[in-house]
Amino acid sequence: MFVLLTTVTVKAQHNTDSIDAQKRAVEYFLVEATGLQEQERLDESFELIEYCRELDPESSAIQYLSSQYHFALGNDSLAREMLECIVESNPDNKTYSKALVQYYYNKCDLQAAISVYEKLVKTAKSKEDIYMGLYALYYENGDYGKALATLEDITRFVGSTMDIMLQRLKLYLHLGRNDEAIVLAKQMIDENPDDTRYVYLLGGTYDIIGDYEMAEKIYKQILDKDPDDVTAMSSLVEIYANNDNTAEYEKYIERILRNERFDSEDRLNILANYVIYLEYIDSTRAKTLIQEMVSLPFCQLEHNQIYLQYLEYKEAPAEEILPVLDKIVEVVKGPFAVKNYLVKISQVICTCEIFVEVHTV
């Protein structure tokens, strides 16, 4: 009897040692595979991972690595099937589920991605990031009701932050719950009385729901406190443009153009477009405006460049173009830029000389 028990114990110990040795072998080969991957020796790395899968076919970790290589090799169908099986066997594993969600998202199958997260959020111990991902998917898929409910779940984790309130306001607008959106925007102002951004938000909310009169009132209240507030002026310009209020549109867009606080690149784009607009209405006004902009103490180079383009478009005489070119050369930086404008000056002068010669003869 003693001999029999000893024999069984020895065999059991042998099996245990064999299993441990196999585990160690798998761990070793996985480390080697990772090293090969870092060396971009992907074929060799993939072979080792597949060998590990043969040694331990039940390992979800190995199957997951194998699925990622199949994705890299373009075997999407096989990789997806492997990943779906892994997720089904490990319903609370975030890494596997997120990989499957990413696959579905890349394939523009938002509903399938949502389904994975909806299952995961029921089983995962830590849920905050899952709710965040689920919210983003609901929002992108247009499921605004579900997105709002998920936002409430997120609030339990992070509290009612300004960002959460902003997201809620956007959802109210999508759902047509306009009164609640206005109330929330006013609440955000009350909680941040010194932050003008939330006043802009209230004005923008009125604008979105089509209450242009209230939006205009909000933006003008801002300008009463700060006459040079560019955001308020820009918002009024947009309102007047959308409602065909030509006089107010022109009034505020010209205020913006004369405002040094306005972003220079945006000002130049607006100026170029506004000159085209004025050219169709009154060419004299267009030219007068550009000449005024050139006289301002800021953005002189850019304003002169636009003036030059305008004069060339109007085929103005050389005596008008040359003074503008001279001003540009005075402030332009870089030898190549200077050379280009000097060449342009010489071309204008040559044209002038040819004109004189022809008419002299």
C-alpha cells in the first residue's frame, strides 16, 4: 500500500513539475516574442506566439496576442473571431473588450461596439472609464437619451463638473429640451460669475434655439462691459449675417477689423472676404476701407499685401502700386521675400517705361 501511494505521489509530482516547466517555457517564449517584436522581427515573433498557443491553447492572454498579430497581418475576420471568443470567455476583462470595441469602431459598426461596452459595464469592477467610452459612443451614434442617462452614471464618479454640465447642456439641445438648456447655462454663469465664457455659452444657446433677440441682448451686455470684446462682436456679426441685417452686420464687422485684439490671421481672412463683399456693393467703399486698414499701426505688412492684391485685381496704374510695394519692402523679413518684391517692383517699373516709350513715339 505504501509503495502504491509513493508511486502516485511521484507521478503527481512529475506532472506538477511538467506543468510548471511548460508554464516557464511559455513565459520565456512570450518574453522572447516581445523582444523580437520590439526589433520589428514580426514574423519570428508571430511564430513564437503561435508555438506558445500550441503549448497552452486555453490561455486567453496568448490568444489575445495572436489575434493582434492577425490584425497586423490583415487577417481581420480570423482576428475578430478570436477576439470575440476571448471576450466571451473573459466578460470582465477590460483589455480584451476595449480591443474588440476598437475593432468595431474602426469598422464603423458603432452598435456592435456599444453592445460590447453595455455588457462590460455590468461585470467590470471599475466602471468609470467604461461609462466614459459608452457615453462617447452613444453620442456619436445619435443615442442622445442613452447618452444623457450614461452622463448621470458618470456624474456619480466625478461629480457635477463644468465639463459634465456642458455635455448635459449639449444633450438637452439635441433632445429639444431648450428650457432646461437655458436654465443650465444660467446656472453655470451663477457658479462662475467672473468667467465670461459662460456668458458666451448662454448667448450661443439662445442663438442655437433660434431666439436671436435674446442672443443679441446677451452679447451687447458683454460689450457694455468690454467694448473691445472680439468674441461678442464676432457672434453678433454671425447673427446679423444669418438674419440679413446688413447695416448691423457691416457695423460690427468693421469694428472687428479695427480691433487690434482680434487674431491677425482671422482678421486678414475677414478683411479679404469683406473687401470682395464691398466690391460688389460699392467699389469706392472697398478701396477706402483697405486704405484705412493700411494706416493702422498693426498688421501693416499683411494689410499692404491685401492692398497690393486689390490694386492688381483692379489693374491699378503703376503710380498707385509702387508706393504699396515700397511699404511692403520696408517691413518684409527674409532675403527671399525681399527679392520677390523687388522683382515685382522692377516689373512694374518696366511696364511703366514701356508705356511711356510707346506713347512718346
